[in-house]
Amino acid sequence: MVLNFDTVEKFDRRNAGDTVEKIFESNKEKENKLDFAEYDRLSEYVANNPEPRFETIISTTTNSSGELIFSTSTKIIKEDYLYPVKNVPYPKEAAILPFNRIIAYYGNFYSTRMGILGEFEESEVLRRLQEEIDNWNNADPEIKSIPAIHYIASTAQGSAGDEGLYTLRMPDEHIEKAVSMAEKIDNGIVFLDLQVGLSTIEKELPYIEKYLKMPQVHLGIDPEFSMKDGTPPGKAIGSFSDKDINYVINYLSDIVRENDLPPKVLVIHRFTHNMVTNYQNIKPTEEVQVVIHMDGWGAPSLKFNTYDVVVAPEPVQFTGFKIFYGNDLKQSPYRLVEPEELLELQPHPLYIQYQ
């Protein structure tokens, strides 16, 4: 470190000492104040791994008289579990996960079929969301549940549109309405979701960048509607690769660093293996926490199976689970999954979305 002064005569050691101290104090303020011990404890809680097994070992020997002597010892059998995910960096301070569970209401203001955000008036949406928050806080008092408005900021379309991209970007006033809704409920945050169609994630992210610079706004991306081969969305299931997802992570990381923001949460929807490829190469950063979100609908047993077969065995960082108020009631036993059931999953999902 070099300190510059106008002249030697003006040099004052006391002032120099103050200057150095202020610089070091400034650096201390920039240190990560994350509660690492609590982060580790809650990560283990969320992993929901079984307790270590104990194995009794019996051995025999003979004494000087030739009598058989039995002795026992206990061996602890530790399994190598997938969660908490290894080699993932600690996040910056003010990280949402795993200190909180996100309870999100999903949809689009243009559509009554795309989720609850378009079905009811704002006051009713917020009332119902608060009910779900209360249900989750009662079911799991260990982790605080917080509300989110998860708004589809670009929707896949059945027609090509002017650009031939089969996606429709939402007007600013709709996105700002979603932000405003979240502000009306305690601890509310926002997710903006992108269905890119025949466009690319690189092309679509800049359209919402000004909102991603807001500390309470996070991101969702939907591989189902990312069509790599020119097939219109809805005709087949799309995909994102590890390179696509890492591009998004790095894009968000730059925004966090450049604007001195708390970490972002990135939600990636998934209900088939091929929707996300090369998962092992996806790299969360200290600026971006990644959730792989089980997005399938149906009876509880079908949804749990999708979670256990598609999402949980391919760990990235954290997991999520979607509940459809409508579609999940179409199959026997015609009921919704309860919070207590999701708390039996290994790992516990930390992002719950209601559509």
C-alpha cells in the first residue's frame, strides 16, 4: 500500500495512522458476515440424511487357560450422501438460502390458466399467499418461510410473432406490478421467469436487467420452452445445458458484484432428465444460489417419484417443488401435496411454488 502526501513537510504520522486504520476498517466491512455455522447446520437439516448406522463387531480370543473370551466393539458407518452438495462455495452475506424457505405464487397477468397470479385480484392473491406462508411456518418452524411473486416475464407462444421467436415479452408495467405486489407482503421478493422459445437466454436477459439490479428481484428460467432445434414451444420439451445455465449464473454474479447486491436465487424448472444436461458442470457462485425445481404435475406419488428420480439424484445446490392448484387434482387421490409430506423428502425442498 502506498500513501501519497503533498510534501514531506506536511507529513503527520498520526494522520497517516488514521488513514491506514480507516482503510483496514473499510476492508473489514467488506468481509463476508455470513453466519457460517448456522449455514452449515441448516444445510445439514435440509439434507435430511438418515442418522449414521452403528455396527456391532464381535471378536474372540483365548486366555492363558484356553478359555474363549468374547469382546464387542461398535463401528459407526457413515454414508456418503449427495446433500449438502460438496464443493459449492459459501454465499455472500444476506443469502436467502438455507436460512429461509421461499413460498412463491406463479403466473402471468394476461392469463387465468398460467397460474394463480392471473386468476384473482391482487388482494385475494396476497391473502392466499399469506395463508400458505403461515401453513409452512407451522409445518417447519426451523426454517422461516418468506413470500415470493414469481412472474413470467416472457411467455412461450404458439405463433412466431414479429421476430419469429415464439416468445412474448411482458410490458414494464406488468413487471412493475409484480414488484409492487411483493412489496405489500412482509419479506416479499420477486422472481422474473423467462420462457425463451426460439430465442436464447443471452438475448432475453438484457430485457429484464434493470429489474435484476434491484436487490429483491431474482430469476427463473424454464428449459421446457428453450427450443434448440427450431421446434415451436409446446410441440416438444426443450432444454438448457450446463453452458446455458453457467452463462446465466455468471451474468447474475456480475450484476451482484457491480451493484453491491445480496446474492441472487436462480430457479431452474425441471421434470425430465433431458431438460437439464451436464448438471455436474453447473457451478453456483457466492453471488448466485441455484435451485433445481421439480415442475411436474399429477398425483402425489407421481410427483414424489419425479423428485426422487429426476431432481434429487442430480445435485446442484438446493431443490424446489411445484404444486398445481388445478392440475394436481385431476388424478386420484384428487388432493394437493401437504407441507408435512414435502418435509419427508431427502433433501427438503427450499423453494415451493404454487401455480
